[in-house]
Amino acid sequence: MHFTKYNGLGNDFIFFDGEAALSIKDAAGLARKLCDRYTGIGADGLILLLPSTVADVRMRIINSDGSEAEMCGNASRCVPLHCLKKGFTSKKQITLQTLAGLIHTEVLDEHKGLVRVNMGIPQDIVPSFEVKLDAQTWVGTKVSMGNPHFVVAVKDVEEFPVAQVGPLLETHPLFPQKTNVEFVQILDKTHVRMRVWERGAGITRACGTGACATAVACILQGLTDKQVMIKLDGGELQIAWPEQKEIFMTGLAQEVFEGEISL
């Protein structure tokens, strides 16, 4: 079975398309098997590209633990690049069908892998959401980018124990569907440093929806301008929220390799 490996700023995915994608019956089990970095191909998630009656392609996102995500910003940059490179379309602008709705994408530079995504309108924003964890109360911004996020400001994000605090907040009872958790440090009005604990995947090098959620939190609090560079472990994403309606993400995507695997 043919697969292609992609990454968006180090957030990596195994792609299946065409007949291969249609033939997969147990996507959760396959994701757990193939995403294992010791015994499988290794990835943060599995992406199935399927036919759609309402968009150019339907994108299913299966996290490395087998859970299905509503939306993924980094994968949303990889998919249009993949479709263009493999000849599935000649269009630079395509629409993706996701569990979070329709996502509009544009390949700005195929050679560099630069892709812009209209990530839609952030929903369910709660600017000062309190989460009590043992003897400590965490106050952050709760926001949905089609998937749930909790954005927390910290003084020194490089030294912050993301691996310890992240899973506790992810699985807190206040988040019945679990949540992605972003730990952020404001550098200046146009730059923010972010590290992420992703729901269903753990620490990843980048999170596109998380970068958008972080920008929403910072802009609403007047901490940054309406266009801000989010610095992630794997690189940078330019986020723009010009009218506090639709939010736009621009960043790089890259094909890593392709191959055949027997299932």
C-alpha cells in the first residue's frame, strides 16, 4: 500500500489517498500501529484523503493514539500541496472537507511549500477560563478552532514543564472532549513563542490550530497586533486576524518521503 510522509514545521503525518485510503477499515488501529516511532513509520497522525461531494477532498485526521480530530492546521497546509504535487488537481486553491467544516486553502509557492489557509471564525471564546489543578489555578483563554484549545501564558516557555502539566490540563473534567493546550510567552507586539501539548498526540513540534488559538488569545487581550508571528519548536507561522472574524494562517509544508507498506 502506497503512502506519503509530510510535515508542517515538524508536525508530521502519514498520508493515504485514492484506493488505499478507501480500503482502510480500522483507521484508529492503523494510526496507532504506523505512527509508532519505534516499530512503525513514525508520525503525529494519519491523514486519509477521500472523495467529497461538497469540497475538492475530504480529510480525515487520526491522531497517533487512534482518536479522530475535527481539524488540523498543519495537515491543512500539507494536503493542498500533496494534491498539487501528485497531479490530483491543477488548482492552487482547493477546499477541504473536515469534521470542523469546509477549509479554504491556497498554495502561494509550490517550490517552497508555502501555503495559506483560511482557518474560519474562532468560536466559543472564553477569555478568562479558570482550571483548578491540585492547589494551583490556571487561568487562560478557552477557544475552539473547530477543535478545542486552552491557551495559557507563562513567564518562560522554554523552561516550562509542558510534559508534566500538559496531559493534566488536556484530560481535566472541564474539557469533556479533552483539549489541546498551548503554553505561550509574549516576546513583543508581533512575536509570540508557543509550545504545545496536543490532544491525542502529546508534545509536537507545531500546531496550526493552536497557533491560531494563541493569536486569538493575545489579540483579544491587546498583547499583540492583529498580525503576529508564532514561533514554534518546528518553525514559524504567520497568523492574521484582521477583523476578528476569519483567521488566516500562512506557513511551510514539506513532503518527507514516500514508500510502500504491507498491511
